[in-house]
Amino acid sequence: MLAMTQQAARWQKYGTLAQMAQATVALLGFVAILLQINEIRTSNRASSARSAFLGYTDLAFQNPKFAQPDYEAIKAAGREERSQYESFVSYFLYACEETFAAFADKREWQASCDYDLKPHLPFLCEKNSGAACLPRDLRRRHPAMGEDLIENRERRTARLQARKDLRQT
């Protein structure tokens, strides 16, 4: 009788190990699902951002007068053209916002938006009633907008080269 009880205890021990292994596999599966959901979310955000920026680029090709605007001529043209230009700039800002959210670690997206933002500053300053020329959130995201963009890029290039030189020594 004692031998039979001892065998049952050993079998129960292995049964408990199997249950623990099953729980571990289930937990790993759950973690894998969470990682996959996060990857899908990131991929969808990137796809949406690319689509928005592609839409902006297409709009810029269709409306070069808005992409590189003569703001005084747009103001003089009339209400309809001003409204179209305002919608153009709004879509541009939306596309940049989407790309910043999706590609926060890729500086080339921000550089592209910075470059395209510069011609629209007179409109944004006027729209914002000249309060420090840019809305606070744009100044926070684009601190170099008050400076000459070319000078800013040259300084950035020099900083990157200096970092590269430091790493090599």
C-alpha cells in the first residue's frame, strides 16, 4: 500500500510539472500576442503617416503656388484662394504631425517638414496674430524655425561630423 501511495505522489509531481509547463507556454503565447499587436499598431501608424505625407506631396505637386507660396499674392487673390491655401497648410501640418508620431526616431522626416514649413511662416505668423510668430507647440517642436534653416542645417552637419570625429579618436 505504501509503494502505491509513493507511486501516486511521483505521478502527481510530474502532473504538476506539466501544468506549470503548460502555464509557461500560455504566458509566452500571451506575450507574443502583445508584441504582435504592438508591431501591428506601429506598422499601421507608419503606413498612415506615409499615406498622409504622400497625400501632402501630391497636393504640393498639384498646387505649386501653395507649396512655395507668395503669401501677399494669395491674400490679394481673394477669399477662395486664401481658404484653399489655409487648407493646404492645415493638411501639411497634419501630415507632419503624423510623421513625427510615427517616426520620432528618424530625423529625416523632421528635416523634411522643417524645410517645407519655412515658406509658410508668414501665413502662420499672421494667423497666430504675430504672437511670437509661431504657436508654442510648433516652436517647441521646431526651435530652429526662428533661425535661417540653411544655417541650422550647416551647424547640424558640423555637429554630426564632430561627433563622428570624436568616436574615431
